[in-house]
Amino acid sequence: MPLTPLDTAAAPFFAPRAMPGPTRRAWVVAAFGLAGLLFLSLPFAGLFLSTPWGALHLEQGDLRALRVSVFYTLAAVSLVVVFGTPVAWWLARHEFRGKWVMELLVLLPLLTPPLAMGLLLSMSYGPYSWIGQPLGRLGLNLTNTPAAFLLAQVYGSAPYFIVAARSAFEGVPRELEQMSLTLGQSPWRTFWRISVPLAGLGLAAGVALAWVRALGEFGIVLIVAYYPQGIPVKLWVNLQDTGLSAVYPLLWLFFLIGLPLPLLLGALSRRGQRGH
């Protein structure tokens, strides 16, 4: 059937249009990204769907484990920030021979499996170790004590904070620090008035990482500080003694305590980026 002039004129409007290359690639990337997010969310969706909401009840000792974890996590994160911030700033702002050794010392606890790290701490701080024996004579026992629990949390969380804080300090323009020094400000005032505020979002991310790592540390704590039981060890005890039904209440409490700080700091970070 021959085409009329009207058919010829209307053909461009009804012909299928090919999707531009960049748009097609963007849709493919978005599809893969969505699939990845769905994959990561499956365990948490499973937790929500399998929780017996009508039969939730805390086991004996759960509230005590909650108090232990929150109190000592606050103490551990405070120690990590106080002593880790100078280390991070030093690594970010100084070049010296053998710096790679210092960087390796920071990364070693992060790269060591938690159970292996617990064994290393037991070898170094245990009651019969080369450090533990003199500390024991001074009345300080670093096995199955609150001090040992705190020690395990510090070792488990400090590398995460130091790595994040170092990246944050490296992102601060050195020219601004030099201008402050040129204007007569001391290095100490320059650090607090220039370096820390400009690195604030990265430092906050480091604090959030340290908080979550310290609160959820299991492997190191299991070896050197089974007592006093925090949330992770108590979850394990409940699972072994009672079964899966005893895990749900404490697990939800863990999320309610552990997630708000990272979520809040993430929201502040996005707000700060929009402000710039």
C-alpha cells in the first residue's frame, strides 16, 4: 500500500526513539544500585518480619548488659577521641622517615580479625603476660573485668576513628592554617579555630564509626572480657541458653541505641554539604 504525503509527514512522530547512550547507562547503574540496596536490606527486612512482636520480653540480665554497653562505649569513644585525634592530625600534617611504620601500627588492629586481636590482647595483658603481671601487682586486672571490657572496645574502635579523622584533617586547606599562623594565632588556637571546625564533618563520621564499632564489638570482648557481659556477648548467651526467641528484644534495643548517632551525623553532614 503506497504511503500518502500525510503518512510520510507523521512518520517521525510515531517512530520508536532510541534511548540516548548516557541515559541508558544511567538507568543500568541505577538498577544495579537498587539491587545492591535491596540485597543489603534483606537481613533487616527478615528481622522485622520474623520478630514475634506480641511475645517480646527481656531476658534476665538484658538491661544490665544494656547499661554496661552504653556506659563503657561512651567511655571508650571518649578515650579514642582524646588520644586518637592528635595521632590523626600528626599523620595528616607531618612527613618524616618511617611514617609508614606509624601508619601500619594504626592499621594493624583494623586488619586483624577480632578473635585474633582478642588473643593478642590476652597474650599481652593477661594475668601471666609480660604486661599483665606487673599490672596485677598494682591491683589492675585486665581479664574479665570492666577495665578489660573498656580495653577491648578501645582496640576495636580506635583505628576506625583515626583513619576517618586523618582523612578529615587532610581535607583542610593548609593555606588557611598558614594564614592563621601568619596573623599571629598560636598553633593551638589555629588547630581549634581552623583545623577542627573545617574537619568537623569527617571527625563526626569517625566518632560515629567508633561508637558503632565499640558498641558492637564481640570477638575481642569474647576473649578478654566475657564478663561484664555487654549486648553482643549477652545476645550470644541468650541464643545458646534459650534460643532465637530470646534474641529479638535485645537485638532491637541494640539498633535503637546504635543507629541514632550515625543517622544524626549523616543528616548533619548532608545539610553541611548543601550549605556549601
